[in-house]
Amino acid sequence: MLLTYEAIDANGKTTNDSIEAADRKEAMEQLRRRGLFVTSIKEAKQGKSKLATSVDGGSSIKLPVKTLALMTRQMAMLLKAGAGVVPAMQAIRKQLTNNTHREMFDRILHDLEEGTTLTEALKKHPRTFDSTFCAIVQAGEASATLNEMFERLAVLVGKRKAMRNKVLGSLAYPTLLIMMSVGIISVLLFFVLPRFAGMFDTLGAEVPATTQIMISMSQGAQKYWWAIAGGLLVGIVGGSSALKSAKGRQWISNVQTRIPFVGMLMTRLIQGQLFRTMGLLLESRVGVLDTLDLAEGITTNDQFQRLFRLIEEKVESGGQLSTAFEDSGIVEPYICQAVKTGEDSGNLGGAMSYCADILDESNTELVNAATKLIEPLILLGMGLVVGTVAVSLFMPLFDMTAAVG
């Protein structure tokens, strides 16, 4: 249950907050361990907790990438400064403003105070802390280098966040142009064309075929607007459901890499994330086969899953990763050569991270180039639509004026 409390800390400061616990006794015990003296505690009036629970007792919540990046940076900083894991998690938890996020940290803190390792506590929240994240934390706990591992995780999550922001930022202006185009077309169909159609009927003017087609489209849109709206709603709901289902995500993952140009961009983005993750795991002293098992969860795309199987076969038979990359036909030759150099020099993890940096730079340039190409195409499309409508509407008026003259 979720309980709200008022307590006094060691400095005499009054604290008002909430905590997740089985009952009041357990909550007071947790707070006592944090060095708080409870003055009042009661069940929260918000009803059912917003934190969804998974089968294994953990939460199904997913922290935003921005929040996760901030959390990993702060953990690295606090651990490097000499703070313990529990005090560090408590300090981060106090900064959270979202109640659901705070509940998740309460559960992690509860598990830690019960003697659970940080890795096991994080594994109960797989949507936020994936297998790669947990594997790196586990390597840090095993080697007593947790602060170093969180520094590496901060780099990994930070790079992921930066690339995501670049892609979203590049799509912002084209999306705005598309929305403007849809708005202009809607105004033409529902307001402008009907007025001209009424005027042509009143004047008994003969209209060209293009004008008649546009008037028919306008009349159809006005008559069947409910079907259009329903179709859009079904598409939005269906798309959302597909994104939430495993089969839907699988289908989207496979299709997006087969679309011309988009497929090349998506393939390179997946490669960047793959090399970044594998490099970090190998540098964290995770075995090659274990690294491959963890890296498989990065994407469900069929061609990359085939690549993982090919790599495993090569490695198990004594072959090299670079050879598997070359045979796949997905990875570019200069990347394969860099991986081979890393294998020969015994610095495979560093070579993978270097390849990830190269791919990130190349992907940024590719995204920028795609944006510069898409923007004029959208503007050209808008101009063609508006120009065609304008010519189709005014040509009959010009013909009538010429006939009268």
C-alpha cells in the first residue's frame, strides 16, 4: 500500500513524503532505517497505486530516457564521492517529482534494505533497467567497481538520449509542414471548394474535368466525413496497439528496414546502438558469448537476429566477430576492418566503442541530409496541391470572363 508520512530527520528538519510498504509497521521500519523519526503516518487517499505490477512483483513502468540519463549520472557522481548505494538511491529519489517514479524507487530501496543486491533489485523493473544495464551493474558489483560502471552507463544512456533527440529534432520541422499541409487541404475541401461549387451551379458554368474531380472530392469528404474520421481513429488506435504488442513491434521492426532510404537509416541506427552496447559490455569484462546474448535484446529485427546467430556460430567454432560481420552483408567493410583490428590487438571492446562513435557521427550527418531533402519535397508537394486547386477553380472564371467579353 501507499502511505503518506511526516517525519523528522537527524538535522531536525520536517519531511512530508510517501512510501510503498505492505503495512504501517513495515513502512515505519523502513523510515527508521533511513534515520527518520515518524510523527504521523497514514494510508494515502489516492486509492490504488499507479505503479503497475508485473508477474515477478516488480513494476512495469518505464522511466523516460532523460530521467534515466540523469539518474545514472547522479549515481556515478555520488558513488565516486564515496556514498553508499542506498544513500545514493535515497538522494536521487528525493529529487523525483513524479509519484509513480518515486514508488518505483521506494521498492528498489526496500529490496536493498532487505539485503538484495542492486542488480536483483533493478531486474524487477525490466522496462526501465534492461538486461544490458543490469549486466553492467552486476559486473560492477562483482569487481567492486560500481562507480566506474555507472560512469560507463551514463555514457551509454547519454549517447542514446543524444541520438534520440537528434532524430526527433530533425523530424520536428517536417512534421509541422505535414500538419500544415493537412490543414490547408482540409480547409480547401470543406470550406473553399463548396463555395466555388455553389457559385458555378448558380452561374451555370461549365467546369473542366480537374475542377469537377476536386468538387466531387469535396462533396465526398463532406458527405462521408464520419467515415474519414472513423478511419483515422481506427488507424491511430490500431497503430498504438501494434506498438504495444510483441508481434506488432516485430512487424514494424522488420518493415522499417525494408523501406528505401528509411531502411538504410534505421539499419545504421540499430548498428550504432549494437556496437555501443557490445563495446561497453566487453570493456566491462563481460564474456563475448554473454555479450552476444545480451545484445540480442537490442532489436527484434529479423536480419539482425540472423546476424546474432551467425556470430554465435562463428565464435563457438573458433572464428572471429569481424568475419561474421563481413559475411552478413549488413555491416560496412571499414567497420568490419576496425573490429578485426580490435580482435588482433586484444582490444575488442575499445574497437566496438570506436565503431559506435563513427556510426553516431555518420548517422547524424545522414539524418541531417534526410531532413534537408524532405523539407523541400514537402514544400513542393504543398505548392503543387494549392497551385492545382487554384488553377482548377479560377480557370472556369477566366473562361466565363472571356466569353462575356
